[in-house]
Amino acid sequence: FAMPVSRTMLRPAAGGAEEGMKGEYFSSTDLSGTPVMTRVDPEINFDWSGVSPLKATPDSGFSVRWTGAITAPAAGEYEFTLRTGRCRGCNRTQSYKVFVDGQQVAASEAPPAAGERPAMAINGTTGLPEERHVAGPAKFKVNFADKNEHELRIEFLRTSARDGSGITLEWSPKPEVLLPGALEAAKGADLVVAMVGLSPNLEGEEMPVNLPGFVGGDRTDIKLPAAQEEMLQQLAATGKPMVVVLLNGSALAVNWAEAHANAVLEAWYPGEAGGRAIADTLTGKNNPSGRLPVTFYTSLDELPPFTEYGVKNRTYRYFTGTALYGFGYGLSYTKFAYSKAKVSTASLKAGDPLTVEADVKNTGKMAGDEVAQVYLMAPRDGNGGLSPNLQLEGFQRVHLAPGQTKHVVFKLTPRELSEVDAEGVRSVQAGSYTVAVGGAQPKDPHAPTPAVTASFSIVGSQELPR
């Protein structure tokens, strides 16, 4: 599995302490002339799809030369990839060359005509012995005999700002190469922040992924990759407090982290401002208030096979087990309490709306946002057994200062009070119902505060339009 080459491996000048690569940006498409911008780029990992990094000439082609040094974490052979993104026609507008220690090891497989042309060099040579005309990223292996610095150069040429993508220098290190560095850093730290999870290059549709737990981008397991699980356990063995940050696009069974880490922060795929958001949350500048939009299960053993399309024991609405983290769950640096739940009537005529009210109070010492959620629990013996265990019908985000109380009101429409039977008919059904208002599902054992409930009955029935 490939990932961007870390800034910790790169230096803009040999022997220096600064991380990254020196980038020289040209308004020409062949590196000619004087650079119009020079800066240190932390990593070679850019998405320039249809745009230019040059503000003065946003619609014109450009070229970039990165120079510096690269250091391997240990001696050995490593696989690299110079990737120029996924875009139709990019091979017609870009090409590149790769050099390591004066030897050319790879080049783009597209002809250099009219387009974006990245080129990379390490310890300095240019040129390919032959040109191939097949589009795709360049994969190459480099054998580092030592942990010394090696000269690195990357050239990127693009004739059109609108056609083409970006460029990323990736590598595929083995876990055993990276683990010693992580443990060494942890031993010298006061706190370990372990960032683990998945990648959009692993989970997705119709992807060339054939690794344990994945088939073509589909997931066959919901556990963390084994190498990451082992890393967490060895980090914890250092005795240092540990916060686990999850970076992922789907739910993970992080049972070991839940049992042993001091905290778990779900960051999903947070975007370019994600680093600051994570730092602000962990340092207390931001009081988190997010709630999970999916259920985190403890294992696949709790779920029916995904080749079965029935809803039984699937999603929070029908799941009968105990989730690792339930839909709607989330913590804050403060605490909240709910009280005085009531409904607008104890006997509701089918087809009429219902008003649900409750008070929520900040009982902690910090200001924060609470996400008040209202769940509806229908009669379990009605609707041919198709009624869900519960269903979220509304939520409100409220900001509360310490000690402050706010009154929340939810107005449930007939459609929100209805169900769909086996024939696809939606209707409001007679029976005894319960509503719950809280910061999580009413029966979530992990919820920091219990929900409050109120009961009512629906009299009669009414079919609703599809």
C-alpha cells in the first residue's frame, strides 16, 4: 500500500534541519527563465486538477522543480510511486522523469507532447533510455545502502492549467521499517497521539486492492489493519498516555483501542484543515460536539452476511446487540443533563402532528454544544414485525454556557410518526408509543447521561402518500 513520502524524510538542503523540498515555480512550461515563486513545500502531494499554483497566470501552463535530499528510515530496497492523479486525458498533458543518486529509475509513460510533465531526480541525472506510450503512474524501486541523505530532484511540467491533475510522491514501506521510529518517538514523548485508520486508496469502489481485509476496494473485515493494531499495542507498552485518532471513511472495530487508549478521536477524512481541527480538539481549544452518523460494531460476527439484503440486526434501527459505539454517540469536555420531557397530547389522532419538548442543561464547567436527539419507539407487535427498535426523528444543536438550561422543541409530522409495511404502504398506525430525548440513543450503555422519555398513544390509522 502506497502513501505520500513523509516530510520527515525530506530536506530542502542536505545537512539541514528544515523538512520538505525546495520548490521553484516557473511560468514557462519547460523550466526556462527565472522562477516566479520559490518556497519550501513540506511534501510532494498536490492536487492541481484544473487549476494552477501560480496566481499571476492562473490559466496558463507552468512548471515546477523540487530539489533537496531524501533519507530512508533504514537501509534496504523501497518501492516508490510518482502519481499524477486520476483524470481522463492526463497522460496526454503530463510526463515526468525520476532520478536517484544520479541514476534514472523511472519516467512517465506518456509522450511529453502538450502537457503536464513531472520529472523527479535523486542525486542527479535526467532522461529515459526509451519512451513508452502507456498512461499511468511510475512505479520504481530504490535500494538505499544506508541511512545517509540522497540527492532528490523532481520536475513537473504542464502546458495547460485546465487540463491535468496534481502530483504525489508515494512509497510503500513495510510496517517493520516504520515501527522502530514510532516506538523511539513515543519513549521520548509525554503523550502519544497515534493516528491510524484507512485511506481512500484502500476503501472505495472497483479499486485494485488485494490486501487482507479488502477485495477490490470492498472491505471483508472491519478491524484495523493488523500492523496498526500491533503498533498501538507496542506504543501502549511504553507506558505513555495514548490518544488514538481515527482517519477513515467507514466504521472500524477498534476494540483494543477502546479498552486501552486514554481517548479515541474520530476525525474521518478531515480535509486540508483537519490537522488544525484535530490539534485544537486535543488541546481543548475546541470542545467536540460531533455525533456518529453510523454504528461502530465490535465485529462482523454480530452482523448478517452482506450478501443478505434484509435489515434484520442491521443499522441502529434493527440492531439487537451492544455496539462498540452507537449511532448518535459522541462525547464532550463538558456534561449535559435532560429533564421535563413531555408531549403535546397523550392521545393523538392518526394523521395529526405531535410536539415533543424537554429541557437540557450544561452541568459541567465548560461551554459547549449539545446535540439533542429525539427517538421514536413504535409498538413492537405492530406493522407485521417490521417496526424498527427505534428511529431518530429529529435533532437540534444547542450551545450552552456552564449551568445554562435551554428548552428544546421538536415537531413531529405524520410522516415522521409513520411506518412502511411489507407491501410498501406508508401509514400511521394505532398503538402505544414512546419518545426519548437525549444526547444519544435512549438505551446506549455508553451515553454519558440518560435520555428522558414520554409516552403517548395513536388512535386510529391513516395511510399516507408515497
